[in-house]
Amino acid sequence: MTFAQLKASVRKVASALTRLRYKKGDCVCLFSPNVPEFCIMFLAVSAIGGIVTTANPLYSAKELAQQLKHSQSVAVVTKEATADLVKEACASQTAVKVSIPFASEIIVLGEAEGCRPFSSLLEDDGKAFPENVDIDPRKDILVLPYSSGTTGLPKGVMLSHRNVVSNIVQLGNAVPLYTSDSMVGVLPFFHIYGMVVTQFGALRDGCSMVTLPKFDPQEFLSVMEKYKVSVAPIVPPIALYLSKHESVANYDLSNLRMIISGAAPLGEGLQHDLADRLKVPNILQGYGLTETSPVTHCDNFPPKFGTVGTCLANTEAKVLDTETGELLGPGEEGELCVRGPQVMMGYLNNPQATQDMIRDGWLHTGDICHYDENGCFTVTDRLKELIKYKGFQVPPAELEALLISHPEIDDAAVIGVPDDQAGELPRAYVVTAQNSRVTEADINQFVDSHVSPHKKLRGGIKFLSQIPKSPSGKILRRLLRQSQ
């Protein structure tokens, strides 16, 4: 699909939606894996002044129904394979006594009984495209993604046109792409990282993009080779696979000039391993949240491994003591707070959560970090995930980065387990390499030789076949805690 074809398709779909009486402020839910139509629909809805809410295509009917109800979606766009699930979710809304019809229409990519085919929208002549929609970039919502919900129910994050466009421009200054670049679109577009950094990054700078509906290792590597991918936005689990799996050597990845990682901490050791194996010096790490559209920090050229780089243009950051709230200086560890044009308007219908997150104009990220004399930030962990051992703070991410540096460990996660005397004890969950004979004693000896006494794995080591993670690569520690 060329850029001209994309533009023409957006115009046709926006015109068709206008004829169907969709209007400014209507919320449309995109419930689909990565396909080109995702982008067409996103831009068409935004062009008529509508709001896009994106939902995880792996949601159950109940989970989808909750988001449709909360976002007050009037339509759902989905694939043929999930049409019945969407029907079930929409039907469940009738049991909830509400004053407006939620998701009254299902638009399907393909054919499904009782659904409007997306292809019919593309048959429009484009003449009803609304040329002068009155959009206030600061106040009108462009997209309503939902936070990951690792604690409590997901919250609707209100991002304005200004929020998202600001971040697109900020990223263009920090990480420029070229029309000759080929980018892989494997990160889910429903998630803010794939949505803005990948999808809109490619559109911003005019590079080509190959979309993949999910991360299948062999298909991913095949696409990287076939389409000579030069830029790969990924998450740490994919970085881990690329650095360790033997099958990677069977593919030609020589066109790869830059890897961008985000969504979760990428350890310095893993960055070095990846650079050495793939011969790619530009492995950049970025940082942000759904609530910041998403990026606030990004590494520079040449990258400083283990860090998330410096603040993006027009972005300010400060580090506060987690106990006293006092401002901290270089090298001192505390909570990261940010402000800038990419910071969200707030949480939909949740003023208390908004006030808890944004105080005195500063968004409190809940992430622990420190910065050096050059303003380069290192994010060490989540404030709520820090393990407290006898008053000492133990960052799980630090131990995880150490564990996966072991040649016989493919993946790892660390949580705190309750202890009457110490408060919490660090416990590791590890996935060993194929045919590995590494023992708990071997791992303990390895860790003990690299860390301070309070960081030892006194809570034990559990062996798993897979670490539970969200689609964006975040470790689902709550699932590990539930399995204790």
C-alpha cells in the first residue's frame, strides 16, 4: 500500500462514516491485531473528530464489554474470527441498564452475519469527507487507550490530539527515520508503544512498514530478512530472543541499523549481548508511559547502554525522595516525575486517580530512577515493585538483568515474598536454556558473587517453562504472586 493509497482510503472511510452519521465525539473501538486496516480506521475516525479506543484482541468477551461500557463506544472494528466474541460482548451491554446504546454497530474485516463489512466503507466516493471539523487540539480526545491494569481495573487514558502529535514530533527529533528505511510493525498497535512509536513513526518520516499480527519467532525473522528491515522497535522479551536463540544465526539481518526498545527495562548486559551478536551498535532504549503518549526519554547517538537517555525536547524531569518528597540530585535514587506537552489530559471519569497521578503539574510515574551529570537517566524499577528486605530496597529489575546474563538462563522474573522477620525476601523465577543442567545452588552462587548481601535470593528459586508477560513485554508479577 502506497502513502497515496493510504490517504485515499482514509478519505473514503471517513466519508462513509460521515454518511452513516458518525460524528465528532463518537468513540469507536479497534479490536484487532496489526493489519493495515487498523491504521486506515484510526486515521478516518480521527479525521471526523471521533475518539479511538484500542482494545487487546486477546480480551475475553467480559473484558471487552467492560471497556466498551466505560469508553461508551458506539461501534467496534474487528476481524472476522473475533466477530462472535464481539457480538457476545455487545449483547452483555444490554443487561446493563444504560441510557445510550453501546457498540450498536460491528464493522468487520471480512464477512460476518449481522456486521458491516469494512470493504463497504472503502467503496465510498470520498465526497462526504468533512473538511472543516472543529477540533480543539488541547481539549479534544484523539485516543483512549487503557492502562495495562497490572494493579486494579484498567483506566481510560485521555490523550488529546496535541498530546500525541507533540510526541510524534518529539520522537522525530530524537530518532529520525529515512524514506529508505524498512520498519517491522510487530508490537501491537492497540498498545501505545506500537501505536505511536511504530505506526505513526513510520507515517511521520515516510518509511515503509511490514505489519505482523503477533510475534512468531520464525515469521518475525523471515520478515526481517525478506523485507531487509533496518529499524526494529521491540520489547525486552524479543531482545532476549534475538540475543540468545540459536535459530537467529540462520537469517540475514545485516540490513538492521537500529533497534529501539521500550515498555520495560532493558539491562545493560543484554544490550551488549544484542549489539555483539547482531553487530548493531545503535540499540536505543526509550522510556515512557501510556499516560505520556508515550515517550518522555530516549537514548542518543551513540547510545549509553543501560540508560533510557535524556529528556525529549520540551520535556522536564525531576527525581524525588520516595519518603520525604525532597528534590534529589545526580546519582541519587528516587521517583521520576515528568511534565511536558505529551502528558495526558487525565483518566476518563476518574478525577481521583488523575489527581493521584498528576500533582502540581507534574506526573508521578511510580518508577524509580537516577540520573548522571549529563542528564542521562537510568530507570531501575517500579516504586510499587521494590522489594523491602530489612529496610533495604531491592529492585527486581536489577536482579532480573543479572540472572539473564547467565549463559544457561533464558528468562527470569523476581518478586518479593512476605517474611515475618525481614519484611520481604527476593524470590526468582527462571526459565533455563534447552538441555541446561543448572541447579538452584549454581544460580545462588552466581547471584551471590555479584550482589550485596541484602539482594541475595533468600526467597528461593522456582523453575518455570515461561515467564508470564503482558503483550507489551511487562512481567505480570501479580500472576507470579498468585502462584506462590
